[in-house]
Amino acid sequence: MTEPDSFVFADDGAIPNSKLPLLVYRQAVPADAAAIERIFTANRWPAAWRGPVHPFHHFHSEAHEVLGVAEGETQVQFGGPGGQVLTVRAGDVVVVPAGVGHCRQSQSDGLVIVGAYPDNTPQRDLRRGEPTEHDQVVRNIGVVPRPPADPVAGAEGPLVRLWD
């Protein structure tokens, strides 16, 4: 497996982001939603949804998330309004640490993303960076357990090492 690209975003006062790097695996999975669901589920990230990324800045303070692009391509801004826009295409996978903002900027026709969360995080919230919630979400993020495995490569995958 090729080493994923990694990105770290600073807390901007609204979107807390994370000290853990966002990981982008290029051409790591088949361009097939059912196959991606099987890979994620086998690696203890049970598939939870199919669809695009929300078109507004948001993050999860209680769970990490993985996005597997099954069809099409999309541009997503990670890290909040001051973050970085990345283009991801069919076959790419993005692991989004708890707290890291993400917002769809554009997408191709027929975009399908498979989303999943580690099996050791039963709660999943959706936050939009409300300043009054900042201290609470930072506390939430601090206690989110590390995933038991990399969603693509399992227990020996890059995430396990890079998030140690």
C-alpha cells in the first residue's frame, strides 16, 4: 500500500480540527460502493451511509469518519473555512479525524461516497462550529478512542502507525 498523504489543520476558534492528521489514500479501493463497504466493514469501520459530503462546514466531535469515493469526484474543503480544498476521485479514501471540518465545494454528476465510522465509537454527532460549543467539543474530541484498525489495510495499516 502507498503511504497516504497527510494534512494537519489548526483550531480556528470555531472548527477545532485535530492534532491527528487527515489521511488521503489515492486509488486505494475499487471504484465500487459495495466493495468499499465490504473493505471498511472487514476492517472494523462498518459502512454507515452513501451520498455526498454535506455542502456546509461541519465536523464530528464524537467519532472519526472515513469517506470512500465509489463513483465520480468531489472537491471538499477540509479544516474549516481557512482550510484546504482537496479533489478526491473514485478509488480514493479520506480518513477524517474527529474535530476536522469538512465541506463539499463541488461534485461531479453521479458522485457516490461511502461513509463509515470505527466500530468502537457508538455515538456520532454533527457539529457546525458554534463558538458556544467549542470547549465542549474539544473535550469530546480528546476522549474519542483511536480506531482499532486502518479502514483500508486493517490492523497493520498506515493509520495505526500515523495516529500512534
